[in-house]
Amino acid sequence: MKKFIDDLTVCSNRKLNNDYFILGLTSVKPLPAMLPGQFAEVKVENNPAVFLRRPISVHDVDYAKNILYLLVKIVGEGTRTLSFLETGNTLNLVYPLGNTFTTEDVKNVLLVGGGCGIAPLLYLARHLHNLKIKTTILLGGRTETDILESEAFRQYGEVYISTDDGSLGEKGFLTNNSIMAQITNFDRLYCCGPLPMMKVLAAIAKQHQTDCEVSLENTMACGIGACLCCVTPTTAGNKCVCTEGPVFNVKQLQWQI
């Protein structure tokens, strides 16, 4: 798939809470084709302390309105600078990068997102809905404020929620949510979030012989496989997450599960 380096214009900056925001970006020309799971390398301007681009998942794409949405968590100087962007500002992107989730041979799937791990899953949910694949979504976080975009997900399927403190949905880790008792009903799990969470899900999927794909969140400095800082061990040797991933079937990964 062809890659682009474009200056996009900020058309919205919606604050979800103190830690998360969603940037809406548009262009005078039609946006290129993007697939669920892909990401952009975003250049942070006007902050001399930030040298490297930031990898941010494609959260959603509205081709009718020609808008790309990026969900961002404020974790450092770069993302904090992005949080101050205003309508009319420009943002330089290298995109779309990485691979995509596989959707062949499935009729009933479960999407699992923990915290900021929901970022690539909304566009996936839209894509699955368009393919008429039955989709169930499980969202998890420490507290109610960590549950993001639940109403947006409800457009595409039934939504289950878990919070560690029980402030919203079921109390406890999302890996213990009641929907997990139905795991054998699903043809495939798609998940993104903290690594320990994904490893537990991979183990559950393996136990019940359910296919499972994960989107890894390794640090990516370049996005094109040059810096090698995102390498992860697989059954076929070390692979760059930015070019060979970020989506992997858990059978490919050298995880102890």
C-alpha cells in the first residue's frame, strides 16, 4: 500500500477527559485508503524537546467527510503538545503505515480494548459492521474515566464494560468479564491494550482454541523499519512491529502463554 507524507489540517480537537483527546484531521485532497490496525507517524511541531515522530493508531476514518480521527493519550511532551492543537493548525503525517487485521473466514468476533488500546478498534468495528460480521465489544479500564468511546462502539455491536473499581460495568479485570464465558462462540478475538492483558487473553484463546490477533504498542521511532527499536521476537525470527505489524496472530509471537 502506498505511503504518503501530507500536511493535514486540524478540524477538531475533542477532549475526552484530562488524559485523552481525539484529533480530527482533513485535507483539500481525498484521504488515501487506510485499513483497520494501521497507524501514522506524527510530527510534533513547536517543541524543541521533541525530536522524533509519534506513532498514533488510525482511530476512525469518515471518507464521506474526508476526516481522519486519531485518539491520543497524553503521556509525555510530544502528546501534550499535540493536545493544544487548534482548528486550522496543520499536522504533518507519514501514513498509512503497518498491516491490518484479518477478517476472512469469520462470522462472529469479539473486540477487546483496554484503556488507550481501543484506539485501533473503532475503525475495525466499523469495517466489520460494513462486512456484516457480528461484532461484540469489550472495553476495560481502571475507572469509569478510562472507558472511552463506548457510545461510538455501540453503533457497531453489543458493548460490555469492565472497570477495576466497579465504577462502570462489571467490577474487575476485563479478562474476567462475563462475556469471556462465551469465548467459544467467537471465531476470532481482536485485542489491543496493556501487554499483560493481551497475554492473558492469548492464553484464554489458546485454551479454548479460538483464533486471536493482537495489535502491539511497541515504541516506534521511525515507522519504516530503519531504527529497529520496535523489534519483537516471533516464530519466524525478530520482526519490526512497524512494518511486519503492528497486528500479529498470537501464534506468531514468542509469548510464554
